[in-house]
Amino acid sequence: WLAKNTAVLMRDLQCLVLSAAGCQMYDLMWAQHVSQTDPVLVTLGDIAVSQHWVVTPAGTVPTAGSQFFVADHTRIEKYTPGWAIALAIVGFLFFFLGLLFLLVRSTRVSGAFQYTVTNGPFTYQSFEPASPNIAQQNVDAMNRTNFARNLAFSAAQG
């Protein structure tokens, strides 16, 4: 416990001494050091969670006391494709059966999953674009977020 907290205090002290740009560079070096000593167990967008640390591009915080949230901002759109409209117009000029092309529908998935991690005053949000298989991605996003929550709970207990 002492070694872990001493490393955090030393990082904060060095970050205070450095300028803002130097502090960001130090955060990148710190994230590489943390990932080498503590393997990443789950990622949420560009948030990497290990047993003891949460590493983000904005900084590194302890896993203990962190809270993880996920929001589904995806949308499924059904539309008539352009080729079907063109064939319906051409088909209407020759046969009324060409109007059947207007019954053709396509599906498009858009949006993203938003991941948020907070620990005290630290908050970071990450986005992951939606994939065509939205149902599987939704289950995967919830499972990864719940795993990160369990890591935070375990770190707080031990």
C-alpha cells in the first residue's frame, strides 16, 4: 500500500513542478509505466483499466474510488435506398410493377457509445463508434463497463 501511494504522490509532486506541457508529457510516460507494471484488463474506448489504475489521455487515477458509466447514443435508421427510388421511377414509366421497388428498405446504424469515468474531481469521457451489429456491441459495452465497476469495487475493498 505504501509503495503504491508513494508513487502517486511522487507523480503529483513532479507534475506540479513541471509546466502544463511537461505535465502532459509526464502523464504519457506515467501511462506507459503503469501499463508495464500493471496489465490492462479492460478498455472502454480509450480508457484503459487495470487492477490498480485507470489510464486515460487526460491522466491516470487510481481504480479504487472510480465510477464508470456507459450511455448508448446509437440510432437505427430504416430508409429506401437511392437505387430503389431510381428503379421505381424507371419501372413506373414502363410498368406499374416498378413501384414495388419502393418497398425495398435498408438499415443504417449511426451514433456511438459514451463511456465516462470519474474519480473525485477527475472526469473523462470517451466515445466508441457504433458497429453494424448493434445488439452484440451493446451487450459487450455493458459487460466491459460492469467488469470495470467490479475492478473498482475490488480495489476499494482490498
